[in-house]
Amino acid sequence: MKMARREYWEKLQPASGSPFCPSMSFSDEWGVTKGDAELMQQKESTTQDQLKVLFEKSATNQ
């Protein structure tokens, strides 16, 4: 029988009952929430101005 190392037990996350356990999700901290204008879908095609804003945001986040 092989013994588990201390590191294994220290990093073990309980299945439920505590914050950030595997069954709970982590916040990705996107800065937007449900209902935010950035998450809303539209029926029309994306305009060049909208694409430009997205590409600028993407460039600053890298």
C-alpha cells in the first residue's frame, strides 16, 4: 500500500460544502455580469466599428 504525500492532502478539495470546491464554479472576473450590454446578442451583423472596439480591447488585454 502506498501512502499519500502531505502535498496531496493539502491540495485536496472537498467534493462539496466549501467555497471553490470542484462542484462550485470560480469567478473568472470578466467584469461583466448577466444582462450586461457586452453579453447581449444582436440580430444584425457586427459592424466594422464594433469589431474595431473588440480588437482594441483584445490588444490591450494581451
